[in-house]
Amino acid sequence: MPVDLPPRQKPDSALSVSWNLLIDRSLNWLAVFVGVGLCLWVVGLTV
């Protein structure tokens, strides 16, 4: 006989979603800075 699992807690999932969004945004900005830095480095090497 299967046992029903209790429903998942909503606040935990909301907190997890907000943390994931914050991490995604910070990684996105990090990628932007790395890309700009790489471009400036290449331009500096060629000049």
C-alpha cells in the first residue's frame, strides 16, 4: 500500500527561487565583466 508524501512547503521553494535568481544575475554580470575584460586585453595586445 503506497504512502502519500506530505505536500512540499511553499516558503522554502520561494526562497530557493529567489536565491537561484540572485545567483543567475550575479553570474550574468560576472560573464559581462569577463567578456569586456577579455576584449580590452585583446585590444591592448594588438595596439
